[in-house]
Amino acid sequence: MPKKEVRALTASKEDYLKIIYQEGGEHRLVSNKTIAMKLSVSPASVTEMIGKLKQEALIEYVPYKGSMLTDKGKEWCMKIIRAHRIWEVFLTEYLGYTLKEAHEDAHLLEHIASDRIIERLNEFLRRPSHSPNGKSIPS
């Protein structure tokens, strides 16, 4: 079956990629059980989504072992993380959010902001290198 070309991802797909990344999926396999636990979803839901992500060439999947990000999956993941951290900078510096509030709302905004908005926000913020909690912002 041919791989699907990825143009945009749903918020759910983005969340799966982020969890795989956060659990070490850049360098090792992350189990479906871990993903289900971290996202508070059923194992069946994880299996279904893993199939979609694999079909779009965002992950590699080894049955009964787990998933690992492909280069394309890493690219998408870095894009999501970058947007999240830029939003955190804006929300804390300009709207007076606490770190916890900024993290929660940045999670919502990372899924809906266009690349153009993120780039302009990054320029407005004078290209910050780190989020308010000290994590580096991917370029």
C-alpha cells in the first residue's frame, strides 16, 4: 500500500507524535501501552492511530514492541514543540500567565496556529531561544 503524503495533522495525531518523542521515540521503540497510559486512551485507540501514523510514514512500528519516529515524524514533532514553546513565551511575557497556565493554553494553540502566525510571533518576540521553563526552542 502506498504511503500517504502528509499535508496537515489533526491535533490527536500531533499529540501521539509528541508523546512518542517525549518517551524516547527518537532513538527507541515506545510501547502502545505507554502511549495509552500517557494519553489516557484505550489500547484499541492507540492501535488504530499507530496504523494511521505508520501509513503516513510518520512512525515505524514493530508489532508487539512499539513505535519510533521517522525523520518525517521528527520534523513534525519539532514543529509542534517549537510552536508550543513560542506560545509559552508570549503567554507568560505579554499576558501574565503562570507557567502552568501557559503550558495548558499553549497546548491548545499549538494545534491551530498556522506556520505564518508562529513565524510572526517568533519575530515579535525577537526570536527567543528558550521557553519560560528553560527548554530550548527548536529552530
